[in-house]
Amino acid sequence: MSKLALFGGEKTLDHTKQPDELFRWPIFTEEDETALLDVFRKNEMSGNNVTIEFEKEFAEWQERKYAVACCNGTLSLLTAMFALGLKAGDELICPTKTYWASCLSAQLLGVSVVFANVDPDTLCIAPDDLERLTGPRTKAIMVVHYKAYPCDMDRIMTFARKHDLKVIEDVSHAQGGHYRGRKLGTFGDVAAMSLMSGKSLACGELGILVTDDRLYYERALAFLHYERNKPENISSQELLSYVHLPLSGLKGRANQLCTAIGRVQLRYYDERIAEVRRANNYFFDRLEGLPGIRTHRVDEKDGSDMAGWYTPCVIYRPEELGGLSVGTFIKALTAETNFPFNTLGGNFPLHLHPMFNTYDHLGLGRPSRIAFSERDVRELDKALKPSENIIVIDTPYFRKLMPEQITLYADAFRKVIANHSELLAADSPDAVNITGQWYGQVK
Ligand SMILES: Cc1ncc(COP(=O)(O)O)c(C=O)c1O
């Protein structure tokens, strides 16, 4: 057994010296540049022509009737809630481990967020928890295909239909993924997502909402796009009196430099993520069965997949390595590779943040989260499972199948795991064990 790099042995690899294409993303070509320059030279950044073309192409690719683009994913998700008719006093169930934008804006509508457990293996909303959380004012469930893992849509949709609840899919991590052969984003009454630069489908700063329902589509248009909120586009009686001004009081128009990139990116997206999928499956195949870690990936046999694998990770199981702290484990991995292994990729559970407990944006003398609710939904948080035992380790995000290089990263895991007894002897209570973040909090 070779000596760990942490203790002076030879490194397994040097991450800083790997070929650029192993990780390069997004892939921009001259075609993106030409599309951008075209918008720029015509001074059409604030127009709608390119955006409308993008929406048509996106709706077709997403296999839904309608798409409405806007300036970011956060706003697309608020719009989804509005489109479904969520109102003050209604409740929205949302997993507690997600990026804040999945649900924080619900408070602007006076909607109360009810937090659900996530499954410790999939990191997605636990369908078992839905019954406990559902009350007379529950109107909708927000599901998040977290870190590209498809939620258990069969169980979620069955539950939702039985209780007459709407479903919103937050597809920000999983554009183009599938659950049992069906595309993510086609299950919910509405699906909405971020297409910002860090995402698999990376377009700059952009969000989009899709639906098959004409009313939801019109509400979304009327909410976000004052200049498209006009009688030619709106047929619903409930909306016709309010044309020409945005129902949100906000302006949500997309920057056309971003929708122009989106059009080009979309053309090559499926082909490119197929490569990402091959690369990350290749890596995870090499980690399968090792003690101490579980690969966070779906079994593809039933037609499910992880699309662009947005931020791949393994879930750490210290009990299988004699209780070795994750801090020491990732320190050894980093020493072995020069790759900055960390545990920041999982968001801290949202119910723990004061924004969901005490913040009162309306000055009503009640926390915003329960400003209009009939029950104090914060009480339901008390039965949430503690999240400390969900330890996420972000793994390198491979974009190209380069077997020789990828194998080395897997070798580093093998070496560290094989030597875990030595690490245990050196384990320190000071090891940094951060297992998530409020975004941007930790550098
Ligand atoms: C799950 C999830 N939902 C929503 C968003 C918000 O999207 P945006 O940053 O485009 O506003 C993000 C991240 O950006 C996210 O990760």
C-alpha cells in the first residue's frame, strides 16, 4: 500500500496539470460569438425577437407547449408560484435542502413555505414526508431535481393528484435529464429553472418557465413582461383588465445577449451532456462499492439519467471508515490530487435560516413565513431529520470522457480509503467538517 501524499508519499495526480478540456464548460464556439455580436451590433439587447425564438425552440426541446423566458431562475420560480394561483395564506411544500431560490420568494406572495425532509441518498424531496406536511391550505409542492438527481416523480405526482395539489419542478440542476424515460420538466403543472452560467445549460443570466396550460402561460407573461402583456397575447378574462402593466410590479425581461447564447447552446446541448454523462459515469463506476462513500447517481436501467450532472458528488459515510472525520478525509484527498475537495456543494437546510423564522418584511409583527398562515408551519420543522448525517463531498466535474485521467481521480479515492486507518490515527477534532453552505458564505 503506497504512502499517502498527506504523510509525504507520492501524489496520485496533479489536478492543476490536467488537460483543459477535461473540465471546460460551457463550451463556447464561434457560433456563440456570432450570435452575440449579431444582437450587439443590431442593438437588440433589450428586444424580444431573439427571446421569442429561444422560447419556441426551448418549448419544443422541453416537450411542452409554452415557454416564458426571464432574467433569472429566481424570478422564473416566483412566476411559477404566481402562475399556479398561489395566494396569501396558501402553503407550498419544498425540500429543506435546496438553494434558497426554490422557495424564498414565496414569502413575497404571502405564501408559507413548509419544509420537507430530503432522502439522504438521493438528496431529493422525501415522498414519505408529504403526508405529514399536508394541511387544508397546502396548494403546491416544489420539487427540486437536486444535483441533477431526478425526484421520485411517480410517488410525488400520485400524492399530488390524490390531494389536489399542484406541482412545480425546479429543474435548475437537471435540464435535459429523465425520470423513467420521461424528460424532467414535463411532470409538473409548471416547471421553472435557472440557466445562469454555472448551470449545465449555461446562458449567462437567464431563467425560463414551461407549461402546457394556456392560463398558466398567460399569467406568467402578464406577471413578468409588461410589453408582452397585451390583448394579442392574453385571452383569459381574469387577466384582460390588467394588460400593459406587469402584475408583479417587476420587470422580468431577459437580456437578449443571453437568449442568443441560449439558442446556440440548446442546439448542441444533448450531444454535449451525453459526453458529460459518459465521463461521470465512468468515474463513478470506478468508485462503486468502496466503503465510506456512496455515489450520488441514478440507476439508468429504467430510463432515468442525470442529464448534465450538475455538480456531481459522493455522500460520505464515516461509520464505514471507523468514524474518520470528513475534514481529514478530504484533506487527504486534496493532498493526493491537488483538487480542492470540499463539502460545500450541499446547501444548508433552509429551515435553519432566520429568513424563514424571524424575518418580517411586511412589518406585520409576524415572521414573513407565517404572515398569513392559519397554522405556525415552523412547528413542522421540529420533526425534520437532522441533516448532519448527510455529508456531501463534491467530486471533480468531468466534461469529457478521458479514461486515463479520470481513473487517476478514482485511484486517489481508493488510496485514501485503503489507508483510512492511518488517517484515523492522525484524525483531529479540529478537522474542518463543513457540510454545506449558505451560498457564498464560505470561500
Ligand atoms: C435549485 C436552484 N433553484 C433556483 C436557482 C436560482 O437561479 P438564478 O441564480 O438563475 O436566479 C438556483 C441557482 O442559481 C438553484 O440552484
